[in-house]
Amino acid sequence: MMQTGEQKKIWVTMTGLPLTIELEWPFHRSTSGADFWVLHGEIRLENSDGLHAPVAVNLSATVREVLASLEPKDAEAPVINALRKEVDRRQIEFVKSGKLKPVAFSSRHYDFKRQKWVFGKATDEVIATLVERKVYWQTKLTEEKRVWVGDPTEAQYLETTPGHLVEIAGRLVAGDGLVRIEGEWAEGTAGLMGQGERFESAMRSALEEVEKKHAFERG
């Protein structure tokens, strides 16, 4: 299923790639005898010619201990963010057809001292850019015009709070008037949607970097 709701949700990476992530719940024990749990899924690169990446999320026993459960309500957000982080690190290649890619969902994404998920602390400038991209792509690629900027999953990915995301979105209103804000929801203005080439150029550049890395590794 597509996340846990019916609405198509666009997850934008810090590098500017718009993704949809389909996860085949539930997690199941590895059949190889190793001590980990597996969740199959697929990452689709939206606004592309069918590029996608089939993945197998391998949850380590160490991280299993910090999750309240393996149900979507407890595991979905960090799984989505772990996959986005692997895309940020150019570890996942997008192809038109390909083999299942194992992705480690391990303790490197969890700070045991602070007891929190860590995916990389973002500056306010980076957050503002991601909010702009999120509103643009969610609006362009779905029929939904109102975009939830106070999403806790986004806050976790950026190591901030939902309230701070809304605050940053508010600055976009006060500054260039790129969005309209109502509570935790934003709507892209004509000014934002008219800057499509800026967002699509960022997507092309990020995809080129991913393709370049994997082409080099293949020799």
C-alpha cells in the first residue's frame, strides 16, 4: 500500500528528488537465518520516465529494540526517512527494471544517547528549500492543493519540530509570498508554481549525480 493513507504523498529528498514510497507491510523475519526483519517496498522517482528502485529494508535486531512495534504507526516514519537518506547518499539507483536492493535500517540512524532518530540536522535555509520543493511537487503531481507542512515525518527527517517547519513556511509567506498558510497547511501561490524550472533543474542535477556514481561503480 502507499504509506498508510489513500492520498498520494510526495517525499522530497534534501537533494531535490520527488519520490513516492510504497511499502509492503508487515515486516517479516529473514528467511536466511540472519537476525533481522525485512520489509519489501518500491521507491518511485516521480516526474520521470518510469524510474524506480525495488528495495528490501533490513531492520537490525538493535534497532528493533528501540521501536515500540513493527506496525506502520511506529515504524513507517523512520523507514521512509532511512530510504530518503540512502537516496541522499546516492546509494540507491533508479532504473526502469532492476533487482531488489537491500537497504540497511540500522543503528546508524538512531542516537542511543539522546534516544532519537537522526537523519542529519538541517539548517533553516535547507528546511526552507525543502518546504518550497515539497509544496511545489505535491501540488504538481497530485490533485491536492493543500500540503501538510507540519508533518512529523518531515520534522524527523530534518531533525527539527513540526512547529519549526510551520514557522519556516510562514517566513516564505512574509518574504516572497510563495505560499499561503492556514494552520499547518500550505498552498503554493502562482509565484511558487511559476518557478517550476528551478525545482526541475534541481531534480535533474540530483539524478545526474546518482547516475554518475553508479556508472562509475560499474566501471
